[in-house]
Amino acid sequence: MRLAFVGVQLLDGFATTTDNVRGLLPDFLGLGGFEKVETTNCYSTLLGTLSLYQANKPVAQRSSAVPSESKWTT
């Protein structure tokens, strides 16, 4: 499916897609603080391979989705 992805690279640019082609996304997830990064599934699509990843974020690095204090008032 690598040949099909060339069309995406022509549209999006080779510089922005090269790391994906090289398989570096799991490494980037690790650099982002995630642990136990693994590929859970791969699917062949018309535009190339779609990979699904699973990872854990350590509790100390998790942030709350809703801030405890808000500077906005109504």
C-alpha cells in the first residue's frame, strides 16, 4: 500500500509525512510521555495502511479536562 500513500504525500507534502512512512509515530508517542505504546491493529485502505495505537499516560502527567478554577465569569 506504500504506492497509494504517495498521492497523500503529493497533496500534503513529503516533509510532513516522512516520519509516518518511516514508522516513527510510536516513538513520538513515547517522547510525548506515553508508556507501553503498541500497535493494536493495521488496516489496508485505498490511501495506504491505517495503524491503530494504544498507550498509557502516567498518572502524574495527566491533566484535568476541566480546570479547577476559571478566570471566566458569567
